[in-house]
Amino acid sequence: MRIRRTVWIALLAGLAFAGILVARFPAVWAAGALPPWLSCDDVEGTVWNGTCTGLTLRHQQAVGDLAWQLHPLRLLAARLAAHVQLTQGTAFLNADVEWGPGHRLHGRRACTL
């Protein structure tokens, strides 16, 4: 009976650790999964709410600074949804984007140039 209690405590501790790791997963760790043609000078925050300063395409074309906030409850519907803001100088683009089954990307945007 004592072994069973120890196993339950270890299992709960492992689940708590995994939950904390998922909730606070650093965006800089996920930046390694970016395609080779996309790069950031600096990545901060978590994968849920973070920033990428100095976003660059093909290591040549400066895009600007990107900030995002994921909506985790949409994951329950098998969709990845986020509010993103891209800023370059005084111009900016705000968008709510959602990607779901069938690889369809939906978005609503507002921009100022």
C-alpha cells in the first residue's frame, strides 16, 4: 500500500511539472522550429504570449517586430488561434488568425500605414 501511495505522488508531481512546463514554455525554445528562411534577432516571452524583434525573411528582407497572443481554449476545437501584431516603424498590422483542420487559415485584420 505504501508503494501505491508513492507511485501516485510521483505521478501527480510529474503531471504538475509537465503542466508548468507547457504553461511557461519559452518562445526562444520554439524559435528553433522556425523554417530556415525566417529568423528573429531576439525572441522573448512564452509560446502563448511573446515577441520576436527583428523578424527577417531569407536573412535579407526586414519585416519588423512581431508580437502574438495565442488563445489556448481554441486548441480544444483542434484550432490554433492567435492575435498577432506586426510593427515596422510607424506602420502596423493587427490580425486575429486561426488555423484549423484542412490547413485553412482564417483571419481578420486592421492595419495602418
